[in-house]
Amino acid sequence: METIKLSMAQALVRFLENQYVAYDDIEQPFVRGIFMLPGHGNVVGLGQALLQEAHRLEVYQGKNEQGQAHVAVAFAKHMKRKQIMAVTSSVGPGAANMITAAATATANNIPVLIMPGDVYACRQPDPVLQQIEQPNDLSISTNDAYRAVCRYWDRIVRPEQLMSAMMSAFRVLTDPADTGAVCIALPQDVEGEAYDYPVSFFAKRVWRIERRPATDIAIEQAVKAIRASKKPMLICGGGVRYSEAHEAFRKFAEKYQIPFGETQAGKSALSWEHSLNLGGLGVTGCSAANDIAREADLIIGVGTRYTDFTTSSKWLFKDNAQFVNINVSEFQSFKLNAIPVIADARDALEKLSAALEGYKTSYNGEIEAAIEKWNREYNRLAAIKFGDDYVPEVNDANAVSAFKYAKDVNSCLPQTTVLAAVNKLIEPDDSVIGASGSLPGDMQRMWRAKCPDTYNMEYGYSCMGYEVSGALGVKFAVGDEHEVYAMVGDGAFIMLHSELLTAVQEHKKINIVLFDNASFGCINNLQTAQGNASLCTELRFRNPETGKHDGAFISVDFAGIARAYGAKAYTIRTLDELEKAIAEAKTLKNIPVLFDIKVMPKSMTEGYGAWWRVGSVEVGGTEANRAAWENHLKHERDARKY
């Protein structure tokens, strides 16, 4: 057997260089590059290896470990899980910073390879800088925290272990049913230790992402259930996009005239203009999808995890509604006591379509009426204007407070109006990305995606701070010929925007559309809707008279922050300023842009017949708290229990 002597880190990089994936008839390298934030856990061993062995791999400098990992998550998501970025950090806090991003990846079933440096396997110099000592178990390090948030976890304590570890890692990374974050912890002494590796370990290896076929019995059971239904409804989940089943889904829906609602991950598989597209479903859904869902007697979920936002905490659907779940994951396919079709979405839809010949639904104008009703509401939301003549209800303290803030910053732009305007002003094939706050709800309801796969919403974990980093990840995916727009609230931007500097460094033009309402708006809404006063959800000065955060709102110059990094920035208070800024920004190349839009708090969309179960208070509190508890009981009684 021919061997070559390499350090463990050198062998790791050489292995990554030669991993490919094949999907249908397309073959491509699987690992595009590596984001690195160097420290004493990776700069010597792995850093040297990258200098020596990285030829095809692109190496990028991260600015925050969580931020760089979120770049990788968004990149892999937009690449439909067919290509990934790897990320590496030092030991201790550098490694701990990436745990949130690993959880984000796993919650969304997105493949990301995380390679944190680790403490010494030999333990000779213990405790090293940044090491956490556990007296009961000296084998534990910071990196053991990854076990809870990764699909696969390993630690390389001998250089030869790399081979079996990486085979298991890539098995998970390329598994459409069970992918997510993979953590390979790299003790810094072992990174530099050598081993005579078989040359065959570094040969080109093609990992085949195969379409799992639907079984005949599964199709037979699904067909029986569909034929017995009169008003079925489809759910377009992320699995439709990942399996590239866009056309199969469209043809199936059209052939049998079955309307469909979209999840956050499934949105933009088909154009919003499709006559059967009801739009977003559930807690952040619109009236069209929720109205039809409440009357549906059969739900055909395609590639969805049925989160509480999709099912409205399992309350949205009829008690006697049946479910057929098409999902490559066995775990997901059995949810809601469904008839499982454990298969690739495209394969299953094509087989179902052929087997259902002659089937007809009983819809008679309900679909068109629901869509028309929502279109009227959309037009209202898109044209709201608050000006000097607007007077909020005197008994609505939050509306009064919001209007005062808007007046203080000389802007009364409603969030929904701005969102609709941005949607119209950018190009149809531009990509948008979001994750947290009130914007995901407004976007699932109001964003009108015309071109496929232009909507990248991280809502499996709804991680604040994903947006700016994610925009850079999407930019790596779509290239310089397409624009990327991150929709981010002021709270999420404050939390993490370090990779804006990376975008400047790499000459990558990303557009940050920042909605500044001086608050964590959606959580403030949740807080007050449950009968509570505002607490730590608004950006206010502490009032020396009351000792509380009920002083004046704080106005932040976010445009100034962006300019300090070297980005182009605009401060916007009118729709005319917005239109001019976006038009000018379109002419710019190779430089990030931030639109600092001052919007009015409390100017989001509503719930449209959905219910979201939250921790309502059973005893004590105010009359409003008790009313919220009664509302909880009313809905919880009608919600499914499994």
C-alpha cells in the first residue's frame, strides 16, 4: 500500500480538496472554501496546512466566529445543500462562538463542516490558555458543547483517526434526510502530528446524493387518502427546493387543481403569481392560506418539518383532517399521525401524479375568493401612510409611543409600506434573506417572489444576527451578476454585523436593508399582547425619575456605522429617498450598501386567523394577563396533541 507522511492537518486539507458530490447528472466540488478566524488552536497546525495544501479551496478571513459560520450556513442553504463552506476557529471562546451557528444549521437541516481547535490531547501542558477544566472528567472541553447541536461529532485524538472520522462526517453532510452541522474537533497538538496516510485516502471521491424512491405501497396508501378527500391542500416546504422538485410540484398542483401554502423554506419554489399559490401559511401566514387550511380535509405536506409556525401550534387544521407527508426523512414523515411517503419529493410527486388519474377536487371558487381577499389586504398594507394628520387611538399607549418616536426621528414610514416598495424597486431575480424579528412574518405574507429560489429565510432557528452574514453567504452562492438584499431589524443588526467588514474586504456587494424602529418590535408585540407592560423590548434611555427604560427613544446612526467600515450608506425617511437610494445603489459595484430606513414601530402585519402557543400566565397578574390565559385555553383545547 502506497503511503505519504503528512501532518493530520495537512491530510485534512488534502482530503477536503478532493471531495465531490454528484446529483442527477451534475458533479461538482463539495467544499468551496474555508472561513478561518485564526487563534492558538488552529493558526499553527491547520494554518500551515492551508498554506501548503490548499489549491482549489478558497480561504477567507472571518471577523466573528459565529458570523463566519452563518456565512457558511446561508451559502449551503442557497446552494440547495449541494456545496458547502467549512469554518475553523481557535479553542475556547472562539470555538464556543460557533455553537449558535451550528445549532442554526442543524435546526434547518443545512450541512456545515465546523472544525474548532481543541485543547491538547496529550494533556501535558494542561490547563492551556482558554481551557475549561472539569475536575470530574479531564477529557471534556468547550467543544463537547457541540454534541447537542450537531448531527455528527468527533474529536481527532490520534492522527490516523482522521480517516474514519471524515468518512462519517461526509456521510452526514451529504445525507438529505439527516444532514446538519458536523463538528470535527482538532486538538492543537494532534494537528501537527504526522502519520503515514494511504495515498488512496486522497483520491477523488464522489459522494452521490441519490433520490430515494417512493415505494408502491406508500403511493397506494397516499392515493387512497387523496381520492377520499374533497378539499385537499398542499404545503410547499423546503424539501421541494432542496430536491429541485419545483416543476414536479407545479405540475401536480395544476393537474389536480390543489391549492398550496408556502413555508418559509419553501417560499419562491413557485412564483407568487401562480393561480394556486395561497402564500405563507400559519402564524406568519396570510389570510388566503389560513382560510383554506381551516377548511381542508387533507393536507399533503411536501418536504416540511411542520414547525409550530406552519401548523399554528397544531391548531390550524380540522380535527378530522388527514395528512399525507412526503419527506425524505422518516422522522419528519410520521408527524401529525400522517400517512408517510418516505421519499424524494420529485420522485414521489411524479408517481402520485401518475397514480391519481381521474381525481377531481370539490373546490368551487373558494381558492380565487381567498386570494382576492388577501390581495385587497396586501394593497392596503402596501399603501399605509402615517403623517401629521395621523392621530393614534388615545387608549393605545403603544401606538402613542410609536407615533412619538416616529415624530422624534422625523419619519413616519410604515414597515409594510417600505417592504412592498423595496419588493417593487429591486430586480425580480435578486435574492433576499432574513431571519428574525417581525420581518420574517411580514416577508412571508408580503414578499412577492417571481423568480425561483430568490428567497432565503432562516426560520428553523430564527437566529438574530444571521442576516448580514447570511447575505454574504448568498452572495458567494449567486455571484457578482446578481444582487443580494438582507432584510434586518435594528436589534438583529446591533447583535451581529461583523461580516459587513468581510464583504468590504472581499469587494462583495451586499445590500443591507435595515428597518430601524428602535425596538425589538415583534417581541414587544408579543409582550404587550399578553397584557404586559413593555420591558427591555424598546431602545430607550433609562429614566432617572422612574428608574426604568421609559425615557426617550435612542436614535442610532446606522448609516454612520456602515460608512466607518467602508461601505456606502443612505439614511432614509421618505419613500422618495428610498427610491432614489436604491436606484443609485444599483449603479455601484464591489462595495456593500446599507439603507438605514427609519420606520414607525407597531407598523407590521397582523396574525390573520392564526394562533401561536406561548407561555401565557395561569395565575396572578393583570386582568389582561388573565384574558390572555383564557384565550390560550380556548385554542389549546382545539389543538392537536401529537
